[in-house]
Amino acid sequence: MHDYSDLDSRYAAVTARTDGACGCGPDSPGGCGSRKAHARTASSCTYRPGAGRPEPLVVVPIDPDTPLAVAAGLGPDDLIALCRACYTTRTNAAAARAAARHAERLAAAQTSIFDFDAA
């Protein structure tokens, strides 16, 4: 049997910072960054699990590029609680940024192979 008490205490510490609500907001690092999604609430997410809202918050690293192996050892100060919608938006945006970085590196590598200025 696994002892998850450390995970439970980290989850409690992170969600307590936002009083049990999604931590995504205009000034919160690690949020989804979607002002459009939160336009009605001055760019802050108002999701709070409870009656009629069964989905729990997801506790994730503030830096969306943190590898999972590193994320498992982070303390509460390096984590943020997000609702599933904000988490998905943030994850998709991070994946798009990573794909753009990869495309730039690929283009630079291909350009250096065919150096036409040297001729």
C-alpha cells in the first residue's frame, strides 16, 4: 500500500492559497493565459469544485515546461491549482510554443546546410 500523505498535504497547501478555487488569473504565473476565456470575470477563473461541479482541481507545476520527473518533487510554492479547462488551455498553448520552437530550430538547421551565400 502506498502512502500518499505527502501528495495530500501538497494538494491541500496549493488549493488553500486560492481558497479552493482555480488559481488562474491575470497576475498568476502558470495560468492558462486566456483572457478571452475569462472575459466575464476580469480575466480570473471562478471555477470552484463543489455542488454541481464535481471535477477536482489539478495541481501542476507553475512552469508548464517542467518535466514530470521533476514536477513530482516540487513543493507547494512551485505548484498551482487549475481547473481542467484552464489546465487544458495552458497545456495546449505550451505544446504550440514547443512546436514553434522546434520548427524554428529545424528551419535554422536546414538553412545552415544550404549556405548559398558562400558560392
